[in-house]
Amino acid sequence: MSSQITEQTINVGVIGAGGRMGRMLIEAVQQNPKTTLNAAIERQGSSLVGADAGEVAAIGCLDVQIVDDLTAVVNDIDVLIDFSLPDATEQNMQVCAEHNVAMVIGTTGFNAQQEQVLATASEKIAIVYAGNYSTGVNLSLKLLGMAAKAFGDDADVEVIEAHHKHKIDAPSGTAYMMAEAVAEARGQNLKDVAIYGREGQTGEREAGTIGIHAIRGGEIIGDHTVMFIADGEVVEITHRARARMTFAAGAVRAATWIIEQKVGQYDMQDVLGLND
């Protein structure tokens, strides 16, 4: 780990510095008074290697050159923010664990082996691992658990999500998180009760199931609504993202929090104090 951390200066590294999320993370790091960008990493062969990270992020020169090897800069940082791909994150977790560098991970889609690498790394370093770093989304997850417990079996639950036309997967990871929050609160296994869309002669709605539906179009950043439909009343919990910077700022907030924690694996609910 780098030199002594002060309240004002946490040295941060960003993986995927040239991507859309990477550029926003760089900007969010510089906007946060507690953090400073001290390393920016891109994949090998990227045309951005050697460029100034601040100029790539369009926020001005930061005198931080983009490199293609985490090991070359890992000793210059206190925490690494990684929103990349599972295979790359797997390698990065191993490097950070070897060098005692904390991590904030937003990568999704880990397989069983990569989940094990995460578990092993979190025995050596502190890691925040979350599918969504929005404060509002994580607050919504807390509210969903409360609503699911309150309604019990007296309400049918439907999850509806909408994203831009460029998104390649469906349903969204956040929709899964919301559905899982409901299922867990009701003592269910989501795999046993999830229904993905409906078509044709479906028959009556089976009690206890959770409907999940995806909408794609335009440039919607991310809208999620969970409906609790009871006889005589409907409660809806909705989150609408209006700027992608929300997710980047949340990840940087997690970076300022994880640096003070003991070794272990945490999520954004922990960062926000919602698990207390």
C-alpha cells in the first residue's frame, strides 16, 4: 500500500480508464475532496496507453499516464476501482491481494471460480463488491425488503426495468438485485419463483411468483419499478437514474469508506450503513 493516508488524500487507481465508466470514475475521483487519481490502467494494446488520464476524461491534464500493467502502479495506490470484465477482475483481485491494496468492484457476471477468487482475496484485503453503486438503488433495496416482509403472501410482485437500446443483456443486474431482495425477504429462492415476461395462454398467475420484465429503447439510463399488487391497493417503489455519474460517485464514496475497514467482503449497503 502507498504512503500514509490522510483524510484529504486517498490514492485511487481506475481500471478501464478509457471506457465510458472509466472516464466518469476519473472525473468522480477528482471531484471528491478525499481522493486523488494516482493510477489509470487500460488493456494491453489500447491506443490510449501513454495518454494523460485527465485529458482522456476531458477534465484537463492530471499528469497521470495511462498504463497497461496494474503491477507497474499497484504500489502507488491505496484502493483500486474495477468496473471491467470478470476475467480481468479475477487477475486484478489477485494482484491487489498480493500488494495489500483495497478494492471497489463493480464487475458483474462472475462464474463460480471467480467468486472463489473473490472470497479468497477478501481474506487478505478489504473489498466492496456490488452490482450497483447508486445510493438511491441501494436505499430502494432496503425498502423492498421491508415491503416484502410487510405484505408477505398478500401481494403479487412484478419487477419492470427499462434501459437504453444499446444494452446487450436483459433483465438488468439491478432488476435481479431487486427481485432477489424481495425473494430473500419472503424466504424464497429467486430461481424457483421468477417468471420472465409472459406470452400466450399462461393461465392464472401463480401465487408467490415474481414477474420480471425488460424494456429497451432510446437512451434511457436506467428505470426500475417494483409493484406490490394486493387486493384493493398497489404500492410501487421506483428508482430512475438520470445521470451515469451517480454510479461513479457512489463507487468513489465506497473507496473512501473501504480504506478504513478491516479485511473482508462488503457491499454498498454496508457503505451506506443500511446493514446496521
